[in-house]
Amino acid sequence: MNSNSLADQTLAQLSNWLMYSAIAVYLMAFLAACAEWAFGNTGRIARASATDPAGSVARDDEPSAPVGGTTPGSTSVLVPTSTTVRRKAPPGGHGAAGDSPRADVLGRTSVSLTLLAFVLHAGSIVTRGLSVARPPWGNMYEFSTAFALAAVGAYLAVLALRKNVRWLAVPILLSVLLTLGLAVTILYVDSAQLVPALHSYWLWIHVSAAIVSGGVFHIGAVVTLLFIGRDRWEAAVAKGRAGGRLATVWGRLPSAGSLDKLSYRLNVLVFPLWTFAVIAGAVWAEAAWGRYWGWDPKETWAFITWVAYAAYLHARATAGWKGRRAACLGLIAFSTFVFNYYGVNIFITGLHSYGGLPTK
Amino acid sequence: MRTALVLLLLLALAAVPGSLVPQQERQPAQAADFRRNNPDLSNVLDTLGVFNVFATPWFAAVYLLLFVSLAGCIVPRCGQYLRALRAHPPTAPRVLSRLPEHTYWIAPAADADDALRAAVDVLRGRRFRVAAGPGGDGWVAAEKGYLREAGNLVFHLALFGMLVALAIGNLFGTTGQKLILQGDGFTNTSTQYDDFTPGTLATGDDLEPFSFRLKSFHAAYQPTGPQRGTASAFEARISYTAAEGATPRDARVRVNEPLEVNGTKVFLVSHGYAPVVTVRDGKGDVAWKGPVAFLPQDNNLRSVGVVKAPDAVDAKGRPDQLGFTGLFLPTVQLDANGWVSTFPAPDDPVLVLTAYHGDLGMNSGIPQNVYQLDTERATQFRNADGTPYAKALRPGDRMTLPDGAGSLSFDGIRQWAGFQVARDPSNGTALWSSVAMGAGLCASLFVRRRRVWVRVRPHTGTDTSSGIEIEVAGLERGSSDRLGEEVGEIAAELRVRTLAACHDTSNSRTQERP
């Protein structure tokens, strides 16, 4: 039953080394990303528009390519598609590096390092799982590391989808480093077998859905936070003010419109998955405890998170709530997710209390 | 929508106290602790119903209002949707170039009707629903993505399904708990339960007529390491008969693996130890003999329990009830905090008891909790120095009470398992509602509803005498980058088609470039 063979112990040890290596490389990636911001600049166009807000015209998106341009044959008047300009806003920035090639190299280095760290991190989780022959998310240490992996994975995925989101690196890597730091120090437990309550294939389904949702919600929340900052800055610039102390940061971010759209898409993409995670949890609860919903604190907070995200989605389509107010709801929704994890596991006793934390 | 939004936020907020304050039904022990520690606060909370949030009228009010507002929104929308399904896509706007996605070109020597026909083909080929305007200043209107609204409606209707499931579960479901000693049996009738909670409209008379016997219980624990003592497996081996007179069958019930008998499920929810004791009274007769279930208090199964001998007599033969209360420690250790258990398996079991005699209230007719001793009118046995008389026993040991009042011998240990037996007729409704919810949600979030118009009109250029102008435009609620691509693709396809058509009809003419 208890397979604590030498090979398994070696694997568990390897998992820990990989985790420490991953943290070291994430730290380097984080420093490189910070350096990109430090050595980058706001970019010529953005600087000009910030000094002369009235003189610039901007669009939320890049113009879409003229259609049908290469078809052989007749014709010809091709007009670019029209895009309406709602408010005079400074143009979207070019990212952390601005137009500095030196900073751009730093940013690229940061991405490469993040990728390397991601591989080490994934290796650590896989070896941890192999060492105990079960899904490696049975306690808070394992859940935290998997959650951080999902967040980095989501960041890299958005990056791979042609989107230049390198400006996300600093906040994402910071929270990943904090999560992993907390995991290896306070939440750490040696690899071990699961309590009988977790002996179920639903562990794969329910928990992995929750982990992936968490990772993407996290990115969504970071983008939402940046949207609020950028939006305030745009409003300030539109009124002819400088835009505060962090103006250099906001100026380099994409336009508020595209940040808002990105955060919405991330949240919308993963909301059905979170719904599925909650439903899968209910199905599991029915199999384990004989009722699909019992208002256990974890269930209650999963419900609260779900309702908060539902409110966010509705707010996006409600007049008077669009924009910053909806964004605030998005942040509240994410904070309920975070509380559901740390708060409920640590401070509230319930049926989900198997964090593996040493008892006080 | 604004009302619904506010109610959604209110619902989330209303659920919060239910997770922070221990709930009476779910965690009675913690709730009692909480009440003891915060008596004043508890009175306030009690009036507000915070110890049972999810059954309070105000919580129900929030979600019922939400459902009312939802119905007010969904019912008209269903009607609108059905009308939209029957209706044609709307007429092309007058000025297509104002739409967010728009392109146009001039096809010389192409026929307007052919172009319109080609447009209908292209759009139908892309699975659009198409309507064509009258000739002349011809246009084609097309729409796609009706599933978006359908999904949205299905999702919201499925929420009503959930509400119905909740109601069915509360009205007709039954749950009960039963603690069974190794070797003992259980028949599924309401009187046999330790604790039976039928739904509001469930009687408990029509329970599934099965019975089972707990043959043995097995538990395995981590023997070493930081998680020493954490259980790694529980298994109850039972023999059950599905109905009266049916042949008994063997089954294993584990956590996550309930036994199911015709829709009623038997879950393994707890386990513990039952010390087997023999109590002799003052005359030396056996006053009580058998296993007594002790209830676990922590992960290492430090358990508390009582032994009662209601028929005991004193040395002179007068009734003198005997009662024992104390701890059972599977692996004993005596440290600064008193008696503790360091491991849940019975490696070094010890029973620590203190004893009472007198009137234990067991003949009063008032039902008693079998796990508690009513010591109000009883006297505790004391040592010569006045300290309470207590003794730690290992299996085989015997404690002799002072003044020849009797004795108790610790004969051995048996295990018990706690089962929850539940029947919830709403499981199916809840499952299918949630499946519909998931599917509807995906459709409503990921299907894009968009309209495309094609307008063809004679080109009135300066140099060419014949030719038509073809416009393609698209509209989507909530902008998307994909609409631009789609309009582009449709335009490109249409252009190839009109070009081919014009080659067929006029082979001799050469193409001109304006």
C-alpha cells in the first residue's frame, strides 16, 4: 500500500530540486522583465500624444487588413474597414520596452527564461506525481505549485497566440514567485499517500479543472488591474493632465479598450470551465458524502466565486456598469477565488480541510 | 439586468456568513462551541438565523427574487427568440458603409441577378440563414449564430431546473445515520436509525427494504513520515440483502465508493472503536456486558464514551445504577496535556475511566443520549484522599470500585463503522440541469451571432458603361476580430464567383481595369 521505495524517494527529491531550480530561473526572468521596464521607454508616439493629448487620434485596434486584395481579376477600390473612434485616447503603447532595442532584448530574455522555468516547474510536478503514483494535487503545496504552473502556462499561451503581452511578465512572475515561495516554505509537506477521501478519479477531473480555471482567472485579474490603471491614465490624459507618477508604466501598456477586451476574453473563456469544476465537485460530493450540495465552506465559496464571476459577466453588458465598475467586480470575483483557496483551507474547518498543514 | 446584477451580488454576500459561522445542521459540535464562546453574539446571530443561513427566509428571499427577476427576463426573451426563428434576417441598412465591417468593389460586365444568386449561394454554403430583397436595387441579408441566444435561454432555464432539483431533494429526499458495530446488522427502516432526517413530504415508511451486516472494518494508516497517522484506506466489508428474502451478497463499501441498492446509497462516513467491557455490580452479578461505541475526538482517534449499567444493585441488593465515563486511546501516551493518542491504530490501547453510582436518570422515562452520562443525581466514586477515582485499563485489566460497589473488566476491542444512508430523488434532475447549464453556457459565450448583407447596384462610374458595384458588410453585437476575416472571406469568394460567371457569359470580352 505504502510504496516508499528508494526510487520514489529519489523522484520526490528530484521534484524538490527541480522546484528550487524553477524558482531560481523564474527569479531571473522576473529581474529581466523588471530591467525591460527600467531600460525601456514610453515610445515616441505615446510621448508626443501624452504631451499633446488633443492632437492625436487613436483607434482601439489595428485596422484590419484590406479584404480580398490578392484576388485576380477586376477591380479595385478597396477601403480599409471603418473603425469608430469613441473617445480621444492616447494610442496603445508598445509594451514595456517601448522602442528601445536594448530593453527589447531583455524582454525576450525574460520570456526565454520563463519558458525554461516553466519546463523545470512542470518537471517538478510530474516527478512529484510519479513519486506517489497519483495526481500531484492532494495538498496545499501541490495545489499551489500546480496553480502557479497553470498561471504561467496561461501567460505563455496568450504570448504564443501572437499577442504581445510581455507587459504581463512582471505582475505574473511576481505572484508566481510569491505563490511558489509560500508553497516551498509554509505549505510544504513531503510527498505521501492521499487520505481515503481523495481516492477517486474525480481528483483528476475536479481539481485539475479548478487549477486551470484559477491560472486563467489569475491572468484575467492581472489584466483587469492593469486596465483600471491604464483607463484612469487615459481619462487623465484626455483631460490634459500628466497622468500621475506611474504614467510611464500606463503609457507603455496597450489601450484600455484592448486590455478590457483581453481580460473579458480570458474570464469568459474559463468561466465555463469553472462552472464545470463546481459541477464535477458536486458529482464527486454525491459519490463521497451522499449529497451533491451541502454548503460546506469550500462549496459555499465556490458558489460565491461563481456568482461573482456571473455578476461580472452581466455587468459587462449592463449600462452604467461597463468599464471600471465591471472591472472592479472582476477583481472582487478573483479575490473570492483566492479566499476560497487560502482563507477557507487555513482558517475555516470543513470537509475540504486536508491541506496537509501542520496543525497548530 | 440591473436588478438581476444587484440580486446576484446580494446572493453572494448572503452566502458569506454561512461559511464563517458554523452551521447547526452541518457542524453541530462546532456550532455549540461557538455559542459557548460568544454567548451575546450568538443571541443576535440566532435571531438572524445565521446558524442556519441556507434555510433562513432572507436567504430564500434573495434567491427567489433572483429567480422571479430571471423569469421576468427569460419568458419574454423566449417569445422573442421564437419569433426571431420564424422571421427573415432584417433588411439591409441603407448605408452599408457605416457598418463596422464593410468592403465593396466594382465588377464590370457582371449581371446583378447572377451576383445576387451567387451571394445567396455563398452565404448558404457558409450555413447562414438567407433572405433576398426584391430585384433592382438588390440585396441579400443573412444571419447566423442563433444558437447563442438559444444557449443563453437554455442556461437560464436550467437554473430553474436546479431550483426544482433543490426543492425535490428537500421535500422527498431522506438521509439517516447509523453506527454499526463489527458483526452487527442493520435493516433499512426509520426506527433503526440513530438519526433520521426525512424530507418535508417524505414519510420514512417507504424506505428501500434492504438490510446489511458489517462483517469487518479495515483501516490503514501512514506508519511513518510527517503525515504519520493519516489514513490511507478505509474499507467496510458487508453482506447485504437487497430485499426481504433475497440471497445475501458480499460488498465492500469505501469512502467514495458507496453501496447502491435500488437508488438508495450507503456511504461509509466514520469509524471508531468500541471497547468490550463487563460490568459487575455489588452482588457480583453481570450488570452489563458488551461492546460500547466510543466517539473519536481527533485524527488519532482519542475517543470518549460512557458505559451504563442501569440494572446494577449494591452489595445489599438495593438498586444502585453504575455509570462509567472516560477515554479510549488506541495508542496511548500520557503527556503534559493529559491522556493523548499518538496513532489511530490500536497498537497500545488504553481505556481510562472514572465511575459514578446512584441515580443516573435511566429509569426516568426521558430518552437519554447514549454517549452522555447524566451525573446530576449521581455520586462520583472517590479515592481515600478525596480525588476522583479513575483507572487506566489495558485489555484484560479490571477496575474494582471502592467499597465493593462492583467492578468493570476491559475484555477487548471491536471496531465500528458509521454509515450514511441517503436517497435523493433529485439527483437526476440536478445532473441533467447542470449538463444543460454547461452546454447552454458554452453556446451563449462562444457562438457568435452576426449578420451579413450583400448589396448589388448598377455602377454609375465615369468611364465604364456597364458593371455593378457589390458591397459586403457585417455586423456583430460585441466586436470581434473574426467578423472582419469572415466578411473578407465572403467577399473574396463572391468575387471569384462573379468573375467566373462573367467569364461564362461573355467569353469574347476582355477584362478591363478601370
